[in-house]
Amino acid sequence: MSSRMARFGLNAYRLAGTVASPVVGLYITYRTAKGKEDRARRLERFGYPSANRPQGPLVWFHAASVGETNAVIPLIREIRRRDIHVILTTGTITSAKLAAERLGQEAIHQYVPLDLKPSVSRFLDYWQPDCAIIAESEIWPATVLELGRRRIPQILINARMSDRSFARWRRRPAIAEALFENLALVIAQSDVDAERFRDLGAVPVITSGNLKVDTDAPPYDSAVFARYKKQIGERKTWAAISTFDGEENAAAIVHRALRERDHQLTIIVPRHPERSDEIEAALVKQGLKVARRTRDDVLSADVDIFLGDTIGEMGLYLRLTEIAFVGRSLFAEGGQNPLEPAMLGCAILSGGHVQNFRDAYQKLARSGSARMVRDTEMLAKGVHYLLINDDARRNMIEAGITAVHEMRGALTATVKGLEPYINPLTVKARLLPKAVAQV
């Protein structure tokens, strides 16, 4: 451990155990929100394993939630093709389910240990990873310092740094350097992100592009899709997806403003489905008829709002429309991923608060596939325009598909950046007798 790390390590460990304490741009919490823990597997959060460690080289991947998990799945498969074992940790039940559905036996899943030294040490003592690969912006002090102390290479992939986090880190440069100097490599989403990590003391830093562009389009149940398409019939549709508080009301205002002219079905998919009862009550209070996915309600002609209150079915909801407003952008800050709607053939509308996905939005906007709106009135005008102008809508859709294709390549760049760490493990794995490697 360096003298700088020793100087700041104790404070980092203490802060790491504090619930919701802001630490230079990060909130050191217990990494799972209330109601999102799997009680049957709670001991994993303290570093106790619930699976056997296989013999041979093993890489630890960490992805916080569903979006990050989706992004790293192609990379995990690439590592597995090299006969290297993978343990994937995530922080939510939904991401655990996604890992089980998409990866099956390709990777061992565990819930991420709490960012407390005893939990992290217990986890590392048992799993003994040869390398740690962390997705996006997950910097946890106790974990970073313990990996550094053990000289386990830790690599940040698809790395991004929001405006707010960067400002907070810069106010505490010594602590930032004490943590970021432990990273063996940062593979950033964009040149802006790369420069920010360099400013905070990370070296080396390379740029790959966004791994989320290189993922498969979200899956869907074709039978359910066909049933809903039949129920919708010739009605026009638009969707407000990944919405945060206030944006569902904006969608309702848009719906009421347009329904006499456009007779559209509005699809609302909240980012946090546990808010759906509250959202439905507010919509009903406005005189709107709501159908919910979890109730398997029929989308009859008098239904105003189809409330997509499930997780893991974005592929279904986006295939039911050609217009998508992407939330956390009108009233909330940061934005949400616009790449999935672009992949699935949607013209994209968004508010202006998209700092976390700035690079993707800039490229989509330049291509003509995404338009930014200032407020609810402008959103209503944008939705109406796209509902009645088929050519404009199709042009945006085609531009989005082309833009996504041109943005691909992050997976190849990431694999190339990882080769100095992965190639020796590949050789080691393939030297093992087959019977031992499969244990």
C-alpha cells in the first residue's frame, strides 16, 4: 500500500460503512436499495459464498444493475471463450435474474459484498480473482484499496464520469488520486470521460466507445407481442420510457392534449416499477383509463395508458411503438440510455438533462434521430408531429439505426485493451487438464 493510500485508507474504510454518506461524488451505501435484496442470499453481501470456486483462472466482473449487466454480457462471453472462469456480482434482484436468464452456467453469480473491509476481504479470500473488471462508475473505496493491497489488477470498463461526480472528485484531489492510482487501466466511453479520469490521476486511460451499443437488442416474448399488437389494431402509439417522478404526469398531459386529434395509446414504462400503484392512482385521478402489464389487462379501444410495470420487458414495449420519449431527462437529472430505442426502430425525444449519456445523445442528435425538448408543451408538439408525419418519423428511425451501427466497435476495443491482462490467463487456463478446468 502506498503512503498516500495509507494516509487516506482509514478514512475511506470508515466512510465505506456509512449509509448514504456522500464521498467525493459517490454515495457510499449498502449497494442495494430497500426492497431490492434477496433475503435468501443475504450472506453473500457479507462476502460469504453460495457457490464453489472452480479451479483455474477466474475474472471478477461487477455490474451494478440491469443496464450495466446487459453491457458486460458480450464481454463475459468473450472471456469465457478463452476458457477463463467468470464470477459476476451485481447489486439488485433484477440484475441477478437477468444474469441467470442470459448467462446461465456461463458465469457464477453472487451479490456484491458490502463495501466494508471484512466483507470485501472475505469475498476476495474465497474467490481469489486474478483480475477485477468493474463496469461504468462503480468506485468503492474499501474494495478499491483492498484489491490494490493484494495487487489484483482492477480495470474500469465502459467508464463514465458525470459532471457532478467529476466536480466532487476535483474538490478532493488527494483522495481521488489515492483511489484512482489503484486502477491498472481505465477504458472510457468517450474522450470527455477519458480526460476526466486522467485529470483525477488514473493511468493509463484509453477510449473504447459505449459497450451498450454492442449489445443485442432487448429480447421479447413474440406471443405476448402478437396479442398486444392485435388489441392495439390501427391505433397510433407513443411511449414514455424509463420515466422518473414528474415525467409520468407530463406523459399524461401530452396524452390528454392529443387524444381528441390522434386517438393514440400512450405507453408509460417507469424506471422504478414499484412506483406503479402511485402512478396509476394519479392517472386515474385525471380521468384516464389505465391498463397494466402485471394484470394482463386488455388494451381495449377505450384504454388511455398502457402502464408497463414490469422489469426486463423493454424489448416488448419498444416494439409496440415507433416513438419513444426517454426519461430522467425532463425533470430529473442524468438521462437514461437512448440506444435501445434507436436499435429497435424508434424516433427519440428527450429532455435536455442527459449528462450521463451525453456522447450517445450528441451522436444521435447529429444524425437526426433524436430531438431534444425543453418542456411538456414542446414534448406534446414533438409527439403530435411524429404521429402524423410518417416520412419524418421513418427518417428519424432510419437515421438512428444507421447511427447505432456506426457507433459499434466498443467490444473489440475493450477486448484489445484487456489483452495484456487476459492473454496470460488464457494460456494458464488452456494448460490445465480438461477435467480440472471443469471443476
